[in-house]
Amino acid sequence: MAKTRVVDEALVALIGAETEDELYAALVGAVHDLLPGSVVIASALLPETEEFRITATAGLEKIIGPAMRIFGLDPLAITYTMTGMAAEERATFRTGKLERFPGGIYTLSLHQLPKAACAAVERLTGLTEAYGIGFVWEDHQYGGVSICLRAAPGPIAADTIETLVRLATVAIRRHRAEAQLREKTAELDGFFTESLDLLCIVDVRGHLRRLNPEWERTLGYPVSELEGRQLLDFVHPDDVGVTLAARDRLQQGSGQTTFAIRARTRAGDYRWLEWRSFLRGTVIYAAARDLTDRIEAERALRESETRYRFIAENTADVIWLMDVATGRFKYVSPSVTRLRGYTPEQVLAQPVEASLTPESFARISHRLPALIAAIEAGDDELRQVTAIVDQPCRNGSIVPTEVTSTLLSDAQGKVVEILGVSRDITERRKAEAEIRTLNESLEARVTERTAQLEEAVAELESFSYSVSHDLRTPLRAINGYATILQQDHGDDIGDDGRHLCDNIVDATRRMGQLIDDLLAFARLGRMQLADQPVDMDALVASVLEELVAERRSVRVRVGRLAGAIGDRALLHQVWVNLLDNAFKFTAGADEPRVEIGCRQEAEETTYWVKDNGAGFDMRYTDKLF
């Protein structure tokens, strides 16, 4: 009955154990109950090694511990390995049967403790018999149980111990299987959670049973909102048939199927998903990859290629691509036929030098290696170049072209291709020739007209001096006679006569001033204009000092004048003319006033002179000026 009670209690403890260490402790306790006064040690074989880790003991500290410490030994601090065991001992220890070992404690220590020390411990403790049994299942060992007994205990219930060890072995296997399952489940959950694909489990009726977080990242729905819903609820109406057909193929035993559909996002738009699904029982396992960006990129690329091809095939310029290594064209646009008379196929079959005259080819082939070397050395400014070359036509003529080339490099920075555009510049050359002819003709006409103008100016200047000389003589005579008449016959002619003589003298003086002004105007054509800063305030002040006689009782108001850039002498004459005119025509006013000022705008300054003189009718402005 005692054995039955021990087995039953051990079975309850083994079933209730939550960890492997608790299993070992329950087994050691049960064996110790069967063999009071024994030493029982349970060891676990580390996975994929031959090393043991002691996990539970009973009686070790009480019986062997004191003797071990006498010899400085600690059985719990030693790493036990089967490597040093004899082959027959190792085979015995690997069985699921309780076996007696002839070597006693030394054998059970797996030869890791000194043999002499083990013999001394046996003498001190009275432990003369040693047994061992392994946790073995189908030739796989999980560990072992070691038992040390005092001399001649009689029958030791080997069958009961073996039963307990078998029960413990089953429990150990279950715990390790559960641990491996938990580990694999954790790994699978990690892959499931972190996958960049949309993973899901769907029943055959199309209900979503489990989904990974990528669904929310891609479609925007929380996973909790999707689980339990029909997959078809999110499929584009045009793709429902594709989805149902894929499900039917799986149910008909196709094993695996691949298809692409559009799925609605929470925002209301659609994303392209490529599915790979397979059926296991009544459950469909599926993985979807978001292809939207790739599909959009491919569509954009196709549209770009279509536009490029349309431009290349309809432009008047010739677009071409050349392989640097072979020296042959890889592409030539159809416009080459209009330019040179050859078809693109004919040009592709020819080497590059056939598309250039010998002179142009020599010039380009001499320059190209240096350009390639500079670009491969990192000088990107030379990557695009423009050159003028002559190209032979099929009819034997030569067409001048302007070629813009871009040198293209591979990922390693080596120039491998040249993309170019050739433009017919025949009309440009004709226009340039016409312009050169016109410029030469214009220069000749300008030279001729300049000579004529210089001759006219010389004649005008000569005429001006002649007129000045011819007019001054009678003026001096008139002035002299009028002065003599005033001085010698003033009493005879009376006041009216004297007044008339004054008018005559004044008129001759003004006539002389007009002659001086005429001569000054004639000299302007030969004067060099001075471009320098001019202080307008100082310039106007000096002019007012010169015209002090003409000012008489005129009230002059001068505002702040901005500086200017120009010829000071000519600006001086302008102010003289303006102010003299203002003083002259305010002479009859009751309170004559003259105002001087300026107005500044963005890039222009306007100077003005205002007076309250006689003025003129604005209807005749065009005649006056």
C-alpha cells in the first residue's frame, strides 16, 4: 500500500508541475520516500550536448555533504559530462531501466570527482551501492536519476522506480514540447505581427478570422473592426468575380492560387493587392502584398515612355542614343529621314563615323576622350556639351547641325552612353550670312552718312561764322549811330528821340546775344559730353547770380533740388535759358514770381520752373514747341 500511495502522490505532483524543475523535484521526493536514508539526484541533459545540470536532490546535503566538504568537494558545483565515461557505462545510463553501477559514487559522478575521494566518502557514509536510470524516450535521453544506498537494503522496488521515471519522462516530454510550441508560436506571432505583407486567416465562407497589423497600416481599418467581416465587403465591385473564382479554385483542390484585386481603404480609395492563398481543411491562409505604388509607377513610366516616344517620333530634331563601347547608335528617331534621307534602321546599322563628315568626326573623336575622362573624374559641368557638325545626306549633300549631347554614366560612374539631339541649322546659317551682308552694307552706309554729316557740320559752322561776321558789322554801325545821335543831338531830338535811340541800342545788344547763342549752338556738335555728378542747388544759385540784372524785383523761390548726372556746362545753359525766359515774361506782372523745384519718381527726376508771367494759349503748344 505504501508503494501505491507514493506512486499516486507522485503522479498528482507530476501532473500539477508547472515547470520542468518542479517535475524533477517531485520525482526525487517520491524515490526518496520509497528508499528512506538514500541519496537521490536528478539531472537534466542539456539540449544537443552531453552535459548534465543537477536539478533536484534528496539526502545529498544530509548524508554526503559533510563527507564531501572534508575533501573540499562540492558535487553541485561540478559540470557533469558523459564524455569521460566508458562506452558500456554510457549505454547503461541511457536505458530506461534501473541499473546497478560497480563503480559506486565515482561512476555516478560521471568520473568528474577524484576516485580516491569518492571511495573515502563511501567508507565515511556507508553508501556501498549505486544505481542509475535515464529519462529515455525512443532512444532520446532527457536526463537521469542517480541513487546511492547503504549496504544490503534488500529489494529496492525497481519496477516502481522505473514506473515513476517513465511517468516523469512523459511529463518532461510534454513540458519541452509545450515550451517548443510556445517558442515557435512566439516566433510565428513575431513574423505575423511584423510582416510587411497583409496576412490573414479566412474561413471558406469568406469571413476574416485573424489579421496582422499591416492591414491597418495599409487600409486604415483597425484590425478589431475587420475581424469577423466578409472579405468581399472591401473588394472593388469589378474584382468580386476574380475573388470568388480564386476561392473556387482552392476548394476544387488547386492547392495554391495567386490573383490581384483592389481593396477599399477607410478613406474610400482603393489599393491594389496581390494575393497568394492556400486551403487547409476549412481554413484559407492568405498573404497579400500592396502593389499600388508599383502599379502607379509602372503606369507613370508607360505614360512617360509614350510621351517620350511621341515627342521623339514627331519632333523635327533627331534624337539619338549611342553606346560608347561599340560606337554604334542604340536608338535614332524617325526624323533622321527628313534630315539626312536615311531610315533609322539604316543609321543603326552604320558606325557613328558614317553620320559625320571626316572633318567633323576627327574634331569630335579628338575631344570626346578628354570629356569622358573629366566626367569620370567627377566634373559634372562637362556632362552636357554642344557642338556644330556637318552630316552627310543620302543624296550626297551636307547638312549643318547643332548637336547637344549628354554623357550618361552607370552606377560605378563610368560613361556608357551618349544621349543627343541634332538640329538642322541650314536656315540659321543662311540668316547669319544675310545678317553679315546687311551689317557690312550698314557699316558702309554709316561711314558714308558720317562723312556727309561731318561735311554738313563743317559747312554750317563756316556759315555761322560768316553770318556772325556779316551781321555784326551793320549792328555795330546801327549801335554807333544811335549812340552818336543821343550824345551829339540829344537836345534836338527830344525825349521821344532819346527813348527811341535807347530802344535801338537795346535791340542791337539783344541781336548780338542771339548771334553768340547761334555760334554756341553750332559748336555743340563738336563738344564731348561730360558724364559726371552735378550739384543742382549750386548750379541754379550760380545762374541766378548771373541773371541778377534781369531779376530786378522778381520774387524767386527755390526748393530743394536733387543732384543729377550729366554735362555741367550744358545744364548750365539750360537753366540760363529757362530762368531768363521766366524773368522776361514776368516783367509785366504786378507781383512777379518765379518758382524752381523738382519731382523725384522711381528712376527719373523732373526739374521745373514756374512763373506768373504772360504765358501762352495751350491750344498752340504743338506750334510753340
